[in-house]
Amino acid sequence: MQGGTNLLKVRDFNQQVVLEIIRGASGVSRTEIAHETGLTAQTISNIVRRLLDEGLVVEAGKKSSARGGKPKVNLEINPDAGYALGAQIDRDEIALVLLNLGGQPLRRIRHAMPASQTPEEVVHLLAKSADELMQDAGGVGHKTLGVGVASPGPLDSEDGVLYGPPGFKGWVEVPIKEMLQEHMGLPVLVDNDAMAAAV
């Protein structure tokens, strides 16, 4: 686990570190977060206050200290604070899943790969399916934070460009990230399907 830093310019990084610790635990106290990150108690207090104000985390009961004293307040991710979409592009099919911040799948959809298999048609189908999933889950589009896409390589994950994946005729230098962002209006991350599966 990465430690945090007490410099002001890395506030967002520290918040990511703290949020990841809370997400990975089934209830963790501010003191435990400070110990794990090396951040000061005041820094942790400020970050947790922001996360509570934003509704990303909730206080979820108390646990007694092994040494006695005041019980510590547990912090947990608020699973309904936001949602994310996961998409997999494969030679044979396209799959899409809507998850809450707790990582629980809420809705899934699969389609056979369109016969024409053009990038434009695949992007259109993904965008249409994403809309269907978000509407079916109660219209959560305004709380959906982004899309993670797993695709066969070779690809440039930083720029989100596919470079002729095997079995994808005509897919040469496809800016899949840019295309999906334009159609979905959400931030998009693209990674190799093998790497995404490992993560």
C-alpha cells in the first residue's frame, strides 16, 4: 500500500490513498488509516471530512479499542454514492456491467459482436447499452463516474488507442477512448483485457 504525503499540493493523491484503504477494508478507523498511510491525524481528519461531505464514505458503527478508551468510529464506502461501467470488447461478444462503488454488479448485458464489426458500430452499441443499464438501474447516469474498457491488444492504454487486435478486421489505430468519451460523455479508461482480468 502506498503511503501518503503531508504536502498540500498532493491533496487529491492523499484522498485517493485514503479512499482506497477504506474501500479495501470492511470498516477502518481514522487512527488505523493514519497509521497505514503515515499521514498526520489532522490530515486524515480533513480528508475524511471531505469524503463524508461528498457522500463517498459513511460512518458505520464503532469498535472498541484493544487498549480501552474511546471507541473508534468505523468508516466504510457508501456503495450508492456513485457507479461505474465496465465494458469488455471481445472478438465474439461485447459485455457491459454496471457496478456500485462497493464493487457489486447491479446490471449486466451481453451482445454478440456486430457482423460488420466496425469500431463505430461497436462504440454505438456500447453507448446504447450503457444508457439502457443506467436507466434500468433507476436513472443513475448522473452518478456514474466513468467507464473501464478491457480490449485485446496491442493497445496504448494511456491514449486509449487500439492497434489492430487479432480478429478485428480494419481496426487500425482506433481511438476507442476518445470515441467512447464522445458518445457516452464519461471519462474512459482502456486497458488490455489480460491486464484488466489480472487487476
